[in-house]
Amino acid sequence: MSGRLIVFAQALDGKAPPPSVDASPFDPGPVIVAAQEVASLTPGETVELDADLLAFPRRFETAPSGRYAVQVVLDRNHDYARTGRGAGDLLSAVTVLDLPTGGSLSLDTELPMIDAWTLPATAPAHVIVDTQSARPSIRSFDLHSERLSRFWGRPISMRGYVVLPPDYTPGGRRYPVVYWFHGFGGPTYNLTQSAVRFQQRMTRGKMPPMIWMIPDMTTPTGTSEFVDSVNNGPWDTAFTNELLPHIDRTYRTDARSGARFLTGHSSGGWASLHLQLAHPRLFGGTWSTSPDPVDFHAFIQADLYAPGANVYRSGDGQPLPLVRQGASVSSFETAARTEAVLGAYGGQLTSFDWTFSPRGEDGRPQPMFDRTTGAVDPAVVAYWQAHYDLAAGLARLTPADRRALHGKLHIWVGGSDSNYLDGAVRKFDVVAKAAELDAAVAIVPGRTHFDLYTENGDTFGLLDTIAAQMAASSRGTNSHR
């Protein structure tokens, strides 16, 4: 077996060892992480891991002496930075060791493959019932893409789910179709539960009957965002030229552009907004929530265009935060350097490079910023601006494209977004107003990245508002304005 061998250590300070030791770039906590690549391990073989070559936040040899809970994982799929531990990974039991002396651990547990429809053991009874009742109305798709396969030189498919309305019949009426894009990371059952949610809300009359399409944006390098990328391949072209026609041929969609809608949250919010801007006439509107940075003057907390820009430090040398949760719990530097140890690609920040950056001489994307210093590469940023800064692209639209987009842009973001994404949305709104697009931009006071959808005590109430506006738009009314 081969993969990335990752060791996690947490000081016990007199406490009992936890059941597992792990770290996330967004909330690394008091955990030291070290890693190295290993190849061709066989049962019974021993491998030495030098926990000082690639480690964060410190080398193991500099850790305060004491007793630590230590756990080792062999990430066989190189996707730890995106999804954490998953099927096929090997891990050890949590072992108490004295550091910096070190010790031995055994990779003796293989994590099983879990079906996407398998719920966690802690799932509430009503979630289990809803999943069972919704599943007959949910179809999966696995569409071979000629364009993506040519790019990669091997078979590549676009996958996901189609959610049919409760009264759907093969020879019956046609329905508006909504393309919903998920956020970054998360277990596979998140997509199935999103499909269940849409089906159940339609069944209970909370949302009008529509066909909901859930494409999986996940790639080995992070997420595709459904853009054409020199690193990831022509995902936009494949989506618009292969997947959309396939859905229209296979299901009873209302194929008018005015009845074809986009929506999504976080990375999915960015993807939905990008597709509407890139194809003003193909879609009837986007309802994008908490999108990833849509103006690179506010990339989280950094202005990428500023002279001497740095994503780790502000102009006065203060650390720039990445996560806002009451007080900031993770700086941009902590997240980036933790992610660099967990995996060479696939993490949230590395995913931006794979999606937006030009290709380097080594065949990998050129990094937008130096992982050690945080210094921004202005040449790479210039490429980002020319291709993927949505506000900059909006300003470059032709008058005809602006007319085609009039009234089609709807954006929500929390005024206290957990990743400071409200800053870029505010700047995008200024550009949209200057372009006279009649964009509906809502900055919801006090809301974060994770409670934006709550309305009247309903955790997903905003979905009903969005669906109602889409249905009104498909009927040719302007009641949602």
C-alpha cells in the first residue's frame, strides 16, 4: 500500500487520551501534525517517519516534553485535506507516547467503504424515515464526458443526483429545472441528504414542484467549480455541452432558458454565480448564497491586488484571520500550513490554485501565495483576475450581456459570515450597481456561513423563498422582485 503517512499528537497535560486525534485546517486546535509520502508498504513492514521534516505548527523535536496522545493514518487516496479520514485509509489506535522520544504505532485498522445512502448511527429517526420515503424519487447519474476524458487521457464522468417532484410521471407535464451546487468537502451522504431535503420539502408543499439536479463538483484536487481550467480540465464546457443536454433528454424538464435556474452555497454559490455570468442567456437566473470570494480585492481578508500583498499578514503585520466564530479561531497562515502537511493537493486553499492558476513548468498549478511567507505572486493574481475574478469579469461584460443578465443575479450572505465572504459580496454589489444589472444582493445582519438559511425557526427556510422566486420567474412574473 502507498499513500501519505500522517501522524497527529496532542499533549495530554494529565488528561485521559481522546478516542481519536485529528486536526482540521479550519480549527486545528492543540494538535501537532507531521507527514511524509510512503510507497509499497507490505504487511509487517516497518517505516520510520521523521516528524521534523514536514510538520506544523512545530517540529516534534521542539514540542514540550511530556505525554502525548498519538495516532497515525495512512491516507491512501490523498484526499485527507478535503474530506479527512475515509474508506480505505489505514489508522492506528490512539497510543500514549512520551515526546520528543517517540515510539511505535501499528496501522491495523482499515476504514470500510460506506454507501452514500448509509446514515450515521446517530441519525435521528425522522431523518431515517424521510430518507426511505424520498429515495424512490431520486435518481443517480454517471455520465461519461468526452471532453474531460480527452483532457485527462482516461475516462472521466460527471456524477450526481436528480430529484423528481412528487407528481412526476414519464409522460406528464414538464418542470422547471434547478441546478444546485454543493460546498467544499463533507462526507458523501451530504449530497444524498440534500436530495432528500429537496424531495421532502416538495412533498410537504413547502416548495413548488421542480426538478432538482445535484452535480458532484468533487475532484481529486478539490472542487471543479464547473469552470474551464488549465489544471482541472474543461468542466464548464462539459457541463453546458454534455450534462445539460443529457438532463433535458432524459427527464421532462422545461428546457426554456427562462425555466433553467442555478443555486448553491459556499463554493457552490461561487459556481452558480460564475455559470450565470459566463452564460447570460443559457440560464434564467442564479440564487447564490455565501459564495467563495467573488472579488479578489477581498479574498477572505486580503486584498490580492495591493502592492506587496500577503495573505498571512495585514499591512501593519497583524495575522489575517480565516475563520470567524465569535472570535477568530484560525488564521489564514495556520490553515494553509496545516493543509500543506495534510496533503499536497485537494484542500480548500490548494483547490483555489488548481481551479484558478496557470500551469507551472512542473505540470502543477502555480501557487497564488508562498506557503511559508504568505507572499502573493502578482503574476498569478493577474491571471486569476483575467479569468476568475467575477466582479472584474462583470465590469468587462458587453452591453448586450448586461441586458441579458438584468434581474437574474440574486445573492445572499451573512453579515457575520464565518469565512468573511461578505466583504467580497459587498464589493461585487458596488460593481453590479455600476453596471445597472438590478442585482438583488442581501447582506443578512448577524448571520454566519452556517445559519444563513434559517427563516421563522426553519433551518432551511431560505430554500423555500428561493424556490418560490424561481417558480415565479419561470411563469414570467416579476413577483420576486
